[in-house]
Amino acid sequence: MLTPEQPPEARHAVLLLLRAVIQGQGERLGPLRAFFFKVIRDYQPSNEDLSDRLEVFKALTENGKDITYLEEDIAGFVLLWMDIGLTADFLHVLVNLVKFNSCYLDQNVSVMVQKICLLCNRTTASTDIEMALQVLDAVVCYNCLPSDSLTVFIITLCRTVNVKEFCESCWKVRECVGTHLGHSAIYTMCRIMEERAYMEDSPLLRGAVFFVGMALWGAHRLPALKNTPTLVLPSFYKAMWCANEMVSYEIVLSITRLIKKYGKELQVVTWDILLGIIERLLQQIQSIGSAELKSIVFELLTTVEELYEQNGFHGSSDKFFSLVEKCADKRPDASVLTLISYRAQSIQPAKDGWIQNLHRLMEKFFRNESRGVIRIKVLHILSFVLSTNRQLYEEELIEVVVVPQLSGIAEDRDLAVRRQATQLLVDLAESCSTHHFTSLLDIIQRVASRSLVCPGPLEVSERDPTAESPMEDVRTAIRGLLEILQSKLYSLPASHASRVYELLIGHLQLHYKSKYSSAVACSIRLQVFDFLLMMRTDSLHRLGFLSKDGVLRFSPYCHCDMGEPEKRGSEKKPAGSVSPPAGSPAPSSPPPSIRTACLPYSPAFNVLLQCLKMETDWKVLKLVLDKMPWTLQYKVLLLSSPCSIDQLCSTLCSMVTDRLISERLKKTPDGFSRTDVQLAVVPVLTAITSYHNYLEQARQRELVQCLEAGLIYRCAKQCVVALTMCTVEMPDIMIKLLPALIVKLTHISATVAMASPMLEFLSTLVRLPHLYAYFVAEQYVSVFAISLPYTNPSKFNQYIVSLAHHVISMWFIRCRLTFRKDFVQYITKGLRSNALMPFDDTQDTQSSFRARSTSLNERPKSLRAAKMAKAHQQQQASMAAGVAASTGSPVKELRDLSAFRSRSISVSEHAVRR
């Protein structure tokens, strides 16, 4: 029934019967097993009914586990069946055959392996491949893999491992690498990577790289293998001859794993090979253009950099950082900073061509770089190199590196870079004494000349207080110029200080020409004016500056004028005459000297005048007005150059009388008014009175009238003090204006604030008899009217009261004899109403004599107050009696008044001591 002539149904029925017999009688079949096996083996046609025949074979051998009576023929049957029916079911049976009967298959293992490898390489059925891998695993584990099959076996694994679902299965078959064939397997894979025949087979190369890397240094490395990375990495390098993204990606993963696990143990030779691989990878990412490959290669570079920072990198640092530099534009900031730090180590005089290396570093990472943090790092390195090598190589560094690289810094778009570069130039220029100083100053000048116009409706610092203004670099430049000037004043050549001084003045002039009003601009003006108003000079015309700690040093090289003080003093014009336009006579100039320089104050003075006329920021104007009186004390400073004091006086007077000046000023405090400006201006006018010889008579008159106008404002106290100075300094003008002024002073209320300046004014005036020689009774009455209210002890302290009595007595003595009789009643009435009446009305209240706090009890206080009140009444009575008696003979009058003065002073001193 099994002959080929029979119908297929008959053959199928026989095969089913045989399987049933085997399954039912298998234990008692004995030699019949061989007969049944022969039926299956010799079945014709041999390529038909394979599944039914295989089921009979599986039943006969218990799925390949029992081959009793079949031992001699089983190997041939396997080979025969592999040619006609190599299916997943047969491969499953074959796995058991290899596991349980491998000794009967030894002679044919090589052929079996080749056929199975061929199946893996050709089929796409995942089940077949899975079972084939199991057969190969069984062959490796339960049999000895023939060496002649090793190559095809390795190739199959390397290709199959690229399939995601078989990757784990392929790795399980790796046991061959751990057997006696392990080193041969590694050698075979390295040979595959090196042979040009396989250069185009990217899956094969990738699998070889994977297995070698995982076996030698992977997570499940095989300790039995003694191959070092140095032996296999050259094969990796050769596998990259044909640029393939898949192979390169696997190589990067493998060597990254190696460096992370064993990087600190790798030797120089190994690192040399690794760096060669990295170099080839960097070349490939340029041609392949894969974003994933580029990302993983850069991560590899980062891994090596981290190892370098941990001092675990034992390769060539120069070669590695050369690789990093090639792709620096694509590396993160931290990587480039590490590169720059390494390059900086070789920038020192001991290295050949170190200045050229510095120039190249600046060219690549400053001029051609856009990232601010990297450019600032390079500037720090440049600053360090300059600070350490300035003494010997300053000129060469400035000429080759600094000027070429930083000449265009004013146009740079990065604010932080501009600030840092400007500060570097300032630090360098401060100690530079060669002709290169001019070049450095030119660059700083271009930065300082940048526009200070607010970029929007609100400046950045006003919109966000924590934000940095885009004009901070200008402030850095000006602050640096101030530091340079302070330093250059005391060093040679002196022309450097003169140049910086001119730049500062020119910058301030630019402010008012362009009407800069931003916060940074105001801050700059504040600093420069503060500096200029600290300028001082000595009798030798040497310039000096008052430092913040109060130390005043004068420069041996810089002076405010070449003239001689003696000649200047003799050329002063007499009081009341018209001053020349220059404001002071032109001094004779000695021959010019290269060791000295003239810094005339007139340019600074003119800018100060511009400030007074045009300044809109109250803080700046207040600073100038507050410090100008101190500057005016140094007359040599102003009079040694054409400073127009007359124009200054005119400007200040107009500020006092200008009703709209408060509208011009901005950024004023709450409650600001015109009076605040007047309070700041009057002290300057007071200081100007000492320059009366340099004021025209009309200007002197304007000054006094301006002060008179200020008597009705809150600045009245300062105006009275200024008028006191005018009486001393400008008597020719005051003699005409005093009568009206005295009358105006009577309109000022007697307050504590006005007491001292009013009485001191009258006390000073009484000692200048030529000024009031033509006073009439009205003026004398005005003097007494001013003084009498200040004799009230309940309102004023003892000093004021005593000074008021002194002023009254002195003016009474100095007035004409014909007037005295008429003044007696007026003075005595005033004394009674101001000095005596308060004691009658306020016996139980505290007066200014009892205002002092003590630790005594209440009873001694009352007693002391009563005694003082009694002494004061005696003083007033004595004074009234003296005034009444003064209408007698002149000799008796003078004697009585002298006695009265002695008694009043004694009583006052006694009261003060009490």
C-alpha cells in the first residue's frame, strides 16, 4: 500500500496506522523500530507526505530523544531530511536529536551547521529562524562545533543579530565564544571586519562589532577571553573604511561602553587607536549627515572630556582636543570652555610661537565665535596672559593680539563681551606707558562714544530693575577712564593724563549736545562730575585729586597752568573794574617739557556751566551744586585758566530767579519745589563772593539783588549768610544797597532758624562803619526792630539772647548822638515787651534757660530758674537805665554804657555757667 502506484489516501492511511501502532505498542516493538524507520526513510516519492512521515518519526523517536535500533542510520536520515524537508517541526526534533544523541551525529555536524546557517540566511520565516538558532545553540552546547564551520556559524550569528526579535536568541548562542573556540571566534569576527570582501555587508559588520564588544567589555563579558581592546580596536577602525551609518553607530556604542567602564585603565596605545576611530567618525558625520550618529558621536566626545576632567584620560590630550576643535562650532559651551582652558596652558613664553597661538585662539574663539560665554572665557585668558607677561612682552602682545582683535569691539552686538573687553582695555591702558597707549585709548574712546539714547519709551533698567542696561559698556569705559586718569597723574608720560582728561571733557560735552537723559547717562555724568569737582591744586599749581578716603596727593607731572603765581597775583584787576573775557590774565608759559603736562580747568569749568544751564537730572545737578563751593576754595585752580567766574555768577543768579526751573528737572523727590534748587544754589553764590575782583560791577549788583530776592523764600537763612559775606567782600556795592536791604530784613519773622544768621549779619555790619556812615534814623530803627525780638528768652536760647543784646548795644553806641534820644523809648519798650514781659506772664512755664535736662529734683530747678530770671531782670533794668542815662554828657554816656556792657556780659556768662 506504500508503493508509489497507490493513491495518496492509501499511503496516508498506512502512515496513520503505523503511527498508531508505534504510539500503542512502542515499548514492545523492539527490532520492529528499525523496520518502521526504514519505511519512513525509503518512502517513495521521497519528497511527498513529509508531514505525515515526520509525525511517524516523532512518534518512533519520542521527538528525537530515543533512537534505539536506529543509531547507525540516523545521521544519514537527518542529512537526507534536511535536503527535502527542513521545516520548523523537523528542526524541533533535530534539537532533541542533538541534545540526546549528539554522539551519533558527530561526523555530519559540519554539514548540518552549514545547512542550518544557510536556512537562517535565506528564510524570512521567524519560526524557522528561531528553531534554527535553537539547533545551533544545541550544537554548541552538546556537541563540538567543527572549526571548519566556525566561519559560517559566526557569519550567520552576526547577520541574524541585526533582527530585533532574534537579538536575544543570538546572544544566547554566544557560548561558542566562551568555549575552546572563543579566541578563534573573536579572530574570525575581526577578520570579517578587516576583509574588503565584507566592506559592503553592513549587517554582518555591525553584528561582528556587537559580538566582539559585548564579549570583551560588555555587560555580560566572558572572563575566559583574554583578548585586550588593543587587539580588536584596529579591526573596528578598518570596518569604517566604507562609511555606513549602521556600522559606525554600533562602533560608537561599543567604544563608549568601553570608555565608561574601563576608561581609566586604558593605556596610551589603546587611546591612540580610539582617537583614530573618533577622528574617522567625525569625518563620517560630515559625509553621512545623520543626526542620530552626530548626536551619539558628540556624546562620546563628552564622555572622554569627563574622563579628562577626572584625570582618567591617559591618551594624547593634544590629539583629543584637536578633534574637539574641529567640531567646536557644534559642541556645547562646556566642551569648548574645556578646550580653551587646555589651549591656554600652552600660551606661555616657554612654548615656541605662544603669541601666535594666542592670536589663533582669539581669532577662532573670539572674532569668529558668536557664543558670549566662550568669548568672555577667551577674554579672561587674554587678561591673565597680559597680567603675567606684561613686563617683558607688553608691546608685542598689544601689537599682535590686543589691538587687531579688539579694535572693533565698540560695534560688537554682545553687551557682556563689550563690557569685558572694555574692562580689559582699561586695565591694560592703566599700566601702559608706551606709544601703544594711544591705540588702546582710541578703542576705549569708540566704546565711550556709543549712543546713550534710550532704545525705547522706557529704558531696560526702568522696565525691569534686575535687567542690565544695553549701555553698561559705556559706563564701564567712562569709569575706566576715570581710573586711568587717577593713575596717569602720578606717572610718566604726562601726556597720557592730558589725553584722558580731554576725552572725559569731550564725553560730557557730547551728553549735553545730544541731550542724553537715560539712567546710564545720568549715572555717568554723576561719576565724572564728582571726579572733576574733586580736582585740587597747590601753590605750585600741581594738580591733585581727593580720594574717597580723604587723602590728597598732588602730581609731580601734571599742573593746571604754566604761569607763575606771583605774576598772576600782581595782575589781578582792581575791584569794580570789568574783567577780561578770559576771566583771568594770561600767564607766561615756560618752555614745554616732555615730562609735564598742562590740564587746564577751563574745559571742565565750561562743562560745569553747561550742566547748570542744561542738566535735567536733579541728582546730578545737586551733586554739582553741593561740591562746587569746595572747588571754589582753590582759586589757583580756576584763575590759572580762562574760567569765566562772571558767567558762573550770572548762571547761578538766573537759577535762583527762574520760576520754571523745577519743571526742567526730572527724577526729583516727592515734594520737590523751586526752593530746593535755591537752597542748593545760594551756598555757591556765597563762595563766589570771594571772587568779587573778577566780577563786573553789574554782576556784583545782580548777585546781591538775587540774594535779596531769595529772602522771601525758604532759602532766606542761606541768603542772609551770603549777604554777610557780600558786606565783607563787596563793600562798594553793598554801601548803595544796604539801606533798602536793612528795611527788607525787617519783614523776616523772628524764628529760631533765622536768629543766628540775622544777628551775625548785624554784628558783622556794625564793625564796618564805612558801610552805614550815611544811615538815617529809619535804618537804625530797622536794625533795632530786627534785633529786639531775639531778646525773648522764652523763644530763643541764651546765646541768641546774649547776641541780640550785644547787637543792640553796639548799634546804639555806633549811631549818631542826635539819634540816641529818640531811640531810648523805642529800645526800652521793645526790651520790656520781648525780654521782661514773658517772665511776668509765664512764671510757671519752662523757658529756654530751663530747657536743659538734668538729674536734679524739681525744687532745685525752680530755684535755679527763679535766680536766673531775677538776674535777667536786673540785666534788662540796667540796660534800660543805661540807655536813659545816655542822653547826658558824652563822657558820662560812654562810661555808663561801658559799665552796662560789662555788667550784661558778666550776667550772661554767669547764666551760661549756671
